[in-house]
Amino acid sequence: MFILLPPSEGKATSGEGPRLDPGALTLPELAPDRERVVTTLTELCSGPEDTAREVLGLSVSQTDALKRNLDLAAAPTLRAAELYTGVLYDRLGLPGLLAEHGTRVRERVLVFSGLWGVVGPADRLPPYRLSMGVKLPPLGGLGAYWRKAMAGPLGELTEGSLLVDCRSSTYAAAFRPTGAAAERTVAVRVLREREVDGVAERSVVSHMAKATRGDIARVLVGEDVRARTPQELVSALRDLGHTAELQPAGKPGTARTMDVVVRD
């Protein structure tokens, strides 16, 4: 089983580890594709600041991110587990999970990235800023760029495994399992349930969804859940106290949706 995560827009701004070693990252065969993105990003951030901020979707107050993008080769690194911050990662607690269940975490968790494509929690990375939603000239949209580059290597890595997809739509664009792989994919949707005039009503939530996805990922790793099918996944989460509901299957070759219900 693999757990697919988005990164976080908020990131640590400094590290203390050795310089980046591209060959040591998860899926080292992606090195040429990563180098193209790094080179293109560096050229962009070396030019006019206004242009770079506009392309990257940054405000004037975020100009420091441009300098970090220029220091990728020389900057001290830190593990992805410490680099990514924010609501999902606060609830997930990757550093603690790595300390307690290192092998399990390294083998099951994949974090998607606009700059690196996909990385593992123990991969050492320099601080950077590049969203998967960026259209980086001349490479174009990074979702499409990485979808083409990663389809083969990532498909091979995850072959035969259940995929628990906790990504946002922006990062889901970088890897879309098809056929039998899609049928082994479960997209996690979070619903909020509250009682209104004595009637239970449900709605899709956004900010709370990040926290809940972090909780789900943490419990799957921490409790050593080894589900092989969407049905086994739902059963395991229910046994662990979560309200999880698997939506009916669509047409063949499509992913299932699993609703995780949180109540006020």
C-alpha cells in the first residue's frame, strides 16, 4: 500500500544537512526531468523579479522564495519530513513516524512536488517554492510535465499496490493511474456532518480536510495497516474508530472515492 500526499505551500526555510544529491532521491531515474525543471526555475528566478513572482504566483512579501530557488544546488538540505509544514503535516507528524517506524514510512509514503515530481519522506531537499499548478515557460504546466515523466517509473513502483490518494486536485494531475491501477486507487474525500433541525446534513470541507487526511495517513502508517483492496481499507479504518464509507464503483478503470466523515 502507498499513501500519496501533496506537499505544503508552507515550508521550512533552512536546513542543516549536506547539499542536494539528485541521485539519492526517490526514483533517481527522474534525475534528467528534475534537472530540466531546476534549470528552468533558476533561469526564471535570475530574471526580473516581477516576472518571476507573477509566474510563480508569489506576492511581494514572498520575494525571499526567489532567492531560495536560486540556491538549490548549494543550500543545506533537510528531510522532506521536516521540510513540509502546514495543517496536514502537523497532524501527520512525519518526523515522529520516521523515528518510530522508519522503514514502514519510507516504503509507503510518497510526497508529490512541483519541483521534484515525487519524493520520499527521508529524501534530503533544499528549501524551495514551486507549486504543481505553475505553468513554467517553456516547459508548460507542471502537472502535465510530471504526468508524462512519472507515468512509467511511478507506475512500476506502485504496481499491484493499493493507492490511498490524499492529494489535492492540483497534485493529482501529476499522476493519474489508469486501468487496473486506477481500480486499486482510493481518493480520500472528507465530509463534515452536523445536525440541522434534527436532520444530519453533510458537506465537503476544505481546510478541515487537510487535517483529517493527515490523521488518516498517520493511523495507516502507525497502525501498520496493510490493506490490499478498497474494501479492506475501509474496514481497517472503521476498526480504528473512523467513519469511512466507500462510494460505489464507477465504470471500469476508474478510482473509488472513500468518504471520511467528521462530526461537529
